[in-house]
Amino acid sequence: MMRHAGRRGAGRPATAPIGWAARYPAGSSHIPEVQSARESSILRYMNEPGTIVDMLPHDLQAGVSESVARRRMTVLALAGDAHAKEDSRPDSTRGRVLQAAISMFAERGFESCTMRDLAGPAGVKAPALYNHFASKEDILAEAMSIGLGDFYSWVLEPLADAPPEQWLELIVRRHTLYQLEHDTARASELLMESEALSRHLPESEYVRMRATQREYVRLIRSLVAATIEASSEDEATVATYSVVAMCNWVKTWYRRDGNLTPSDIADRVWQLVGRMLGQR
């Protein structure tokens, strides 16, 4: 779930995720205001000199695997555990509103959706939504937080039980499968590319989402750089974003009535990634 395009927003970085890094570079003492002590400590960790560095290529020795493991924990911590909230289960009123909100915001645009529109799929009247959410902006923030938290946990948590040499394959396969098997994946992607997030999310929430994206890409880059004999920094970067794009955009052409199952496609995406990175 990556985004490179520029965006507008007073007092916010011009691009993401790279623009966020430019505004808050390693070693900077400028820590954006956050909502919790946990987020504050994570962002301070991310800004310590030498903590977030591009890994050297070649084999997955202890230094690389430990760095990737740290990044994995950082992504999961930044993503938070909002998707596990009891009252946000898909079968609850709150959960039905949040599920519908992701798709409706992506299809119609945030500004075009009313509280009445969002209440319909949950089977309640618009005024009842205020028993669960303070505003439409709160619905957007929680819907995106849950969607992204679910994605990152689904992709990254299984790495804990796999050897480091299988991490990149596991990420590629699970990222691809998530895009194909979760109905809201494409909608979440469209929202991440929309102006709604920069305009309507609280600054701290927006920063958290972009920081999570940034660390997820860097995690993949560490694994890619450890796999290929990169001739330059640019080569590793291009390879990384190519891998992300291959996983990310399968949803745009996949058809459920086609000849390939999601698992078949995940297999073929991994085969293509392996060939691109020089694996046999």
C-alpha cells in the first residue's frame, strides 16, 4: 500500500513517503506531535542517528536480519492494534460502518459521502452514528487505521516463525494474496492516493500512516539489497519499488472468474520477482 505522488496540505511535507523523510531526517530533533507516548518513542527511535540506514547488499547475515526484524516490529507498532478492537468487528454496527466507509470514500470521495450514506449499510439512522463516532473525519481515520493495521499484521506477523532467507518470499506472496483476497484492499489503496487523508486526518494520524508506509518499504529494500548484487543505491531502490508495485497492483487486473487462483498469481509474482533479483 505505497504512494509516491505529491499532495497538498498546509505545513505538511510535499511528497510521501520520501517527503516525510526529508522533513524529519535521521538525527533531526524535530519530532511531530503525536497522540501517545508509544508513537512519540517510536518516532524518536526513527530519528536517532544511524538507526534507520540503508542496508548493504550481499548475504543475509545477522546484521541484516536483525535490522529487518527491528523494522518489522516498528511497522507493527506504528500500525497499532486498532484492527483488534472488540467493537470494530465486521459483524458489529461500528465494524459495518467502517467497512462500508473505506469503499464509499474511495468510490465517491470523502466530501461526497454523508453520515446518512455511511449509516445505511449498518442498518441505523445517521444520528445513531454519533453514538460511535464524533465526526465523519473520525470515521475516515479509524477506517484507514484498521485497514492498514490489518494489512501490515497479515503480511508481517508470520515472519516471526520463518527463517530470514524466506522473509522476502513470504512478504511478496502475502502482500499479493492480501490484495486479491480482501475486498477493501483496492479501496484502501485509492484512499491512500487521495487528497482526503492530507486534508482531513489529524496531523499525528497522517504522520503515523506515512511513517508506517516508509518503514515497510525500507524493510523490503533491506531484503532486496541483501539479495541482489546492486551496482548502485539507485538500482536497489528501483528494484524495491518494482517489487512493491508488482504486489500492489494485481487487484487492478485480477478477475475472480479467470483461470488463475489468488495462490497461482502469488506463485507467479514471486517467480517474476526472483528472476528480476537474479535468483534461480
